[in-house]
Amino acid sequence: MATSKKPLTLLIAAPRGFCAGVDRAINIVELALERYGAPVFVRHEIVHNKYVVDSLKAKGAVFVKELDEVPDGVPVVFSAHGVPKAVPAKAEERGLSYLDATCPLVSKVHRQAERHIEHGRHILFIGHAGHPEVIGTFGQVPEGNMTLIETAEDAEAIAPANAENLAFLTQTTLSVDDTAGIISVLKRRFPTITGPKGEDICYATSNRQAAVKEIARRCDAMLVIGAPNSSNSVRLVEVAEREGTPAWLVGRAEDIDLAWLDGASTLGITAGASAPEVLVREVVDFLGKHFDVHEEPVEGVEERMVFKLPRSLEAA
């Protein structure tokens, strides 16, 4: 006799998954493969998602850590996270054909950094050490002109040489709440500090965090689909946990431990900005094998942002 499955309501966050910058970056690699043929080399992961990277590898993309690994005469794509100025300069020196898939919102931060340096300001950059976006942004300005601030404690401790001529910028994939706290400290300590007119944390990061806040209060547990090296995905786990909801980061359905869901009747599901919708459906299908699942629609902000492709690929 078949055992009846325990009911499980799924609240699937909206918005979730791919943002415009990730869509654009993946399209650039795919269109480069169509136009130039395989192989197309990509410096670093185009976005932080193993499924996406493996899918592009299967089509002929070759991922490398540094430009030195790219042979002469083949095109190379720079990842969505942005690169230091020295990287395209080196590509040009070698005569390599390159395509820059840097997210336009990251490029905006790069331009802001350049303008602050032109005005003689020292930049306090709020971000996570070692993240490719942080490395790329630091590489936009001469060494010594930018200091990394990771926490509110860092903001309290920093002792800049010229406290009257400072600016701050932020990584685009940070916790909205954490960043607001750090900025508050900087503005209190340095009242004349210059900041961006708009929010540097990207629309997709902000929207996904807000969506998780909204549903986490109604859930017994949450799953975030994304990679451990994806900053925006890790932040979504933190947002859920701050709402008092246990949350786990999973790359795919196979990473789910059903013991996490013991006693849960309502489960929230979201996906980081570099996780495709196919992985969300994979997780839902997996849960359907073990529970009597019911998906409850969640209203969310409708995202209509689209970024233009590089001119060299627009007609591809």
C-alpha cells in the first residue's frame, strides 16, 4: 500500500534567478561561439554558477584563470564581475580580440572610482576581500588610492590621512542592511565624505533580498539555489536567517538534505542572480518526489532591465 506523502507548501520568491547582467554575459559567450566558432576563451567563470559554466564548456567555451593561458589568435571574454585595467591593456598588447562582459552596473562603479581619483579623493570601498568584482574595481585606480572596508568595525577603525577628502563606493552584490550600517558609520565619522547619488548595490541584489525578507517570515525553512562563491546568493541565506528562518545554500537538487525539512510545512525557495530557472524547477521536481508539494504564487517586483550587447556582437 502506497504511503501518502507529507504535504509541503512551496513559496517561490519573485523575483529570483538571472539578472540582466548575467543574461548579457552568457549571451556574449554564446554569440561569440556562434560568430567565431569554438574555442572561445573566458577569463574566470563568466558568472558564479557551475551549471552555467559547464553548459558553456559543452558548447566550446574554455575557462582560464589568467590571460597568459589564452593562446594567440583566439577571442577571449572577460567575466561579468569586471577586470582590472591591466587585463584589457595586456590583451591589446598581445593583439588579442576580446569582449568585455562586465555588468554595466559594475562598469558604472568603475567610472565613479575614476572620477573620484580625478578629484583627488581617497576611496573607501565597501566589499568582500578577494571577490573578483572587488579586485576588478581596485584595478581601475592607481595603487594606494582605495581602501577596503568589509565591516562596520573596519569603518570605525579606519584612519585615513585626509579625512576631509574621502569618497565611498560599494560592491554591487552586498547585503543591503549590512551596507547601510557601514555607510552610516562612515557618514557619522566623516561628514564630508562623498557617496554615489544612487544605490550602488544592484537592483537585482536589492530586489532578491527584499523578496526573501517578504517570504521568510511565512516559511519554516528556506533553500537558496546558488554557488558558495556567489556573493549575492550567500547574502540571501543571511537575509533569511536574520528573519529567524533556517536557510541552506544548494547548488542543485542533489545537494538537499531532506533532514533539513523535518517538521517543515512551508518551504521558501529562491535563486541567486547567476542561477538559472531550470535549477529552480529541478529542485521543485525533486521535492515533488518526496512530498505532496503545492506551489503558492508569490507576487514580486517585475524586472524589465535589459543591457545592450557589445556593438561587435549586436548583429551576430
